[in-house]
Amino acid sequence: MTRRAAVSGKTFRVRLAADVYVRSTGFKNMVVIFDDEALLYNHPREGRWPHRTQEVMVPLDVVFLDRNFIIVDIESMLVELVGTPDSELHVYRPSAPAMYVIQIRGGLSDASSIFVGDNVAIR
């Protein structure tokens, strides 16, 4: 299922991580992520949910949103070496409780002037 997300004048095609398969694979093994491509995770409630970059081949920006789709934190995920054990992967958590997480190509938050406090419209 694809939706659109708009923030700071930038629009993304958003794929929903609505099932176990998409949630577990995400951008895994992808070598190219387009500037308008995003993945949206929906958690059951607000919290400091962990995210990792297992076998993700390109840097990602992880945009954490509260229940009102306001950005509460943005983290830049680094590429981890393929084969890194789960226990050694870097864990990314928002600085404030978040309910939604949008992953986009690394560096796009800065390049698109996306900041904490911005509202994300999803349709």
C-alpha cells in the first residue's frame, strides 16, 4: 500500500510497513533509494521504539513522529557491515516518544530543510 507524505514542501511516495515481511525487510539489501521514496512504520503507541540498519546498503535518515505527525527527532543511520551480529548493530531511538517512523535516503532531511517540530501530512 502506497501513500504520500508531505513535509517542508517535499513530497514522498510512502510504502507502509504494515506486515511482518515489510517491517523486517524495509530497505534491506537496496543499493538505491530514490529522493521521493520513503518507508513508514506505525507503532501501536508512542514510545522510544528501537530501529536498526541490518543489511541496509545506503545511509538513511530516520524521522520520528508523534501521534499527531509532528517530528520529534531525526537520526542519521549509518551503513553497518553486512554480517554484523544483531547484538552489535547500532540501535537508534528517538529522544522523545514517537508513534510513527519514516525512513528516507540519508541526507535528505538536511537537503530538504526538514526539522524537528515540522508537521508531516500523510494522505
